[in-house]
Amino acid sequence: MSRPRRARAPWFLAVPGAVALAFLLIPLIALLAQAPWASLGGIVTSEAARSALLLSLVTSLSATAFAALVGVPLAWLLAREVLPWTGLLRALVLVPLLLPPVVAGVALLAALGRRGLVGQVLSDAFGIQFPFTTAGVVIAEAFVSMPFLIITMEGGFRSLSQRYEEAAATLGASAWTVFRRITMPMVGPSLIAGLVLCWARALGEFGATITFAGSFPGVTQTMPLAVYAALETDRSVAIALSVVLLAVSVSVLVALRGRYLRAQAS
Amino acid sequence: MSVRASVRLARGAFDLDAELAVQAGTTVAVLGPNGAGKSTLLRALAGLERIDQGRIEIDGRIVDDGDSVFVQPRARNVGLVFQDYALFGHLTVLENVAFGPRARGEGRQRSRQVAHEVLARLGIDHLADRRPSQVSGGQAQRVALARALATGPSLLLMDEPLAALDAETRTSVRIELQRQLAEYPGCAVLVTHDPLDAMLLADRIVVLESGAIAQEGTPGDLARRPATPYVAALMGVNLLSGTAVGGELALDGGGTLRIADQGLQGRALAVIRPEAITISLHEPQGSARNAWQGRVTAVELLHDRVRVHIEGRPGVIAAVTPAAIADLRIDAGTAVWLSVKAVEIDAYPHPAR
């Protein structure tokens, strides 16, 4: 099989396209160019960096798991239009996606803060408090990242013909069996894409986290917050930590992308 | 084992109102144009739609009464073959077929064994480890049938089982399906818009038009005495309605036909096979009791014969050989004489519905 000849790009597309490519790549190249490679090992393995990285991984994975647990069912409900005002609900679910993250943090304080709508009840009745805790970080990350999972999964459910679920039902499968053995496997590629998007957004979360959970090393200071904090004291540390974040993101995306493509091909 | 259904449900464009009875070991074809409500009827039997009124009874058990009783699809013991088969793409052929037994509580080994048996019966056990995307259209149809049969359903439902296949595959799959239906002990209902499929696969045909039953009978009944223009067109015959008095049929569209049955009185239908009509350029002097003038509106070649559409009183379709067309030089616009013997006209009382 011969490769098709590449089409010649007209200049009015080629020039702006090249600008966009340069715009996207130069900062990444600069980051790598300015990284203190000699002292990188020391900075990254320092107690502070290790605890920030561990905290970031734990909170972003927890937020993704929580989003999957409740967001996937919501995506199904929206896709099958079983709820009243589905159109309105779908729009509302997307609000956190468009909201400035700081506003998301303020909204979370209003809801779950010590004097918040729900937070006051939780605090008074059970002594549970979320602001400025690790759990608060998970909540902030889940709040801003869950919509990514929901819209991806909703698209997946929506494009899956209901006939598969109907066929499974006539074959004697219970609703749970249909969902577990037919629906979810058939939207597998969407699930993986949604989880990756959701997790990447959670990993990079900054605004809502710092507003709702603060920036306490070892408790709520995730990698992005640590980078920001380091910027004020030692710029090379900030760049070193940024390189680590970049490496984590790229390697996981590459690893999952291979699986995602295989899943789509079958 | 039997199925009796009386289904009434409103679906926006039309109201479906149909009765259906199927005896064990027999196949009923629901034949009708697109949008007649065939698939809706099938879905109601499967439990994928609830009926508004009526009653569906499978094996003596009421599964839907349009009110308080509604048995879920999974508890109805029906098998449904979808038009596009709806095979599970992430499972192998074997796993697709084993899905039903497994979902009904059989063990993993036993389910796979049952699946192998059904696949072998259909002659496709060698496909067991393939994915649905790796089998041909005709094979996919068999896999879908195997999957539906694997649970041993009392009622087998098929939605346009051959519609997705090309002409060649269709014939071989139809023969296979005929064999499977002959062996199948339960009740089978298939929905189709193809009269050939209906006639070759079913013991009885129910014709559904605009949500209501237009005619019901054996394939022979429908071919000989169609009750509606739709059925007549499907069977390729001319159907004329009128009022019979003393051996003459005064047609609703104008014109009169002499018929052999002197005793027929009142509203009646008459069937004339296109082959029974003779076309002449001049007034015929033969023994045919009926002769009238008309004008050709269209000529279409169908394999070894030509169907000539003629307007007149009555307007009919006549079938002649290509040689006759060439000799007579008949084309659209040609003025012709038509003749038909009274004994070639089958007139019968209008089946009032």
C-alpha cells in the first residue's frame, strides 16, 4: 500500500498553522531548556517535592474515581433522557467546566465551608469539615473535572444504539447485567478517554484547590500549588517540578493513548 | 404452546390495532409497507413497548394487558432477531450466543456448551472465536438467529430478517431459515415488507396497513384473492372492485366486466392476472366476453416478460412477451384494445372488514 501524496497546504492556512504550532511548543521547549538538569534529581527527590507529587497523585486519582462512580451513572441518565428537563440539566452540569476555577472554589466554600449551606450541617451534626483538608482537595478537583467525564461518557452512551441493551434484555439479562456486560464494555473507548481527560484536569487543578483547600505542604499543597509556591522563592525548583508534572502527564497520556486506539480499532 | 395477542397502542403518526394468533410450530409473517406498524407490533410482543389496550398471551401466560400486568422482556422467554442483528461487538460469536443462557443463570461451561450446540446446528460453529466484525452479513444473520434460539424461546421474533442481505446471500439464508423454522417447535413471528420472504417462510400471512390488519390468510389465499390494492400489487395481479349483478360486475372506477359466476351479488372484488389479458391494436373478434379500449401509459421489462400499464375503464396491467411488444410496436401513448375471457376473471364477495 503506497502512502497517499501529501496535499499542498495553501499559505493562508499554512502560516497561521505554523504560528499556532510554535505558540504551543515554544513554552514546553523553554521549560526543558531552562530546567536545572544537574540538580534535578536532588530537587525532585526532596521531601517537599515527593510529598507534593504523592498528594497530587492520590487526590487526582481519588477525584477521578469519585467522578467515575457518580458521573458515569449521571451521563447515562442524561444520554437516555430519563430525567425531566434533560436539556437544562445537561447545560447546568457543564457550568463547572466554564466557570473560572477561583469562582468554583468560592462556590465550594459557600456550599461546604464551615458556615456553608451544607457544610454547617455537616460540621454541627457530624463534625466533618472539608475546607483546608486533603478531602477538600479531592472535592475541588472532582468539582472541576467531573464534567469532562460526564460529557465524554454521555456522548458514548448516546452514540450506542439502544438495540444492544434491548437485545440483552430479551436474552434474559437483568438491568445490572446489561449495564455491566453490554453497555459499559461497548462504551469502553469513551470511558478511557473520559477518565484521562478528567484525571488530567484534576492533576492540573489550581484555582479551586487554593481557594477551597489552601496551600498547606503535605496536606493540601499539590504539585501545581507547590510550583507556584516555589516560584516565589526559587525559580529553578519551580521549573524542575514543572518538568516532573509535564513528564507525568505526557507519559500517562501516551500509555493510555495506545490502549485507547486499540480499543477503537476492534 | 401458542401466542395470542390483541394489541392497541397509539404512536403519534398512527394507531396500531391488530390481532395475532400463532400456533406452536408455525410461522406467521407480518407483511406491510414501511411505517405500517410492523416493528411496533413486534416490539410489543417482545416487551420493548407497552400496549395501551388489549392483551398479549404467551404460553397461556398474560404478559401485558395494557394495565397492571406487564412482564419485562427478560422474563418473557422470547427470542428477538433485530434487523441489523445488534450483535455485541466486544464479544466473540460464541460469547454472543452464550450470553442468553448465561444471563438466565446457566453456568459458564454449560452456557458455552449450549452455544456450541446451537452454532453447530446452524453450521457456523467454525466461527465461534470470531468477532461479529469478522463475519459476513449472511453469517451475522445466522449468529443473530443462534443467539435468539440459544435460550429456547417459546416465541421467536424476527424483524426483517433478510432485509440487510444482498440478493444472492438472501436466497441461501432464506433456505437455511426455512429449515430452521421447520425444526423450531415454538411460535415464530417475522416482520417483512418482502412478499416473497413472507410466502416462502410463513404458514400464515397477516397484512398490516396503516396500523390495521388488511388481510390475513395462507400465502395461497393472498395470492389468489387479495383483499386490498396493496396486497394485489405485491402479488402482481389486477384487483378491481365493484357491484355484481347477474353475471356482470359494475366497476367502481367505471366500466363493466362479464364474469362467469352468475350467482354473485352485491359488493365484490375481481382478480385478473396480467397474463390473462390480451392486447390488440384493432377490435378483437374472438371469443373473449370482455373487450375494451385503453391507452398505454408505461411499459416495463421484467426479465422474460413486459408489463404494460394501460389506462382505461378499467385500467389494468397486462403482461406480454417482449416479442409481442416488438411485433405490435406498443409504447407509451399507443391506443390498444384489451380483452379477457370471463372465466379468467376470479370474482368473489368483498371481504368486509
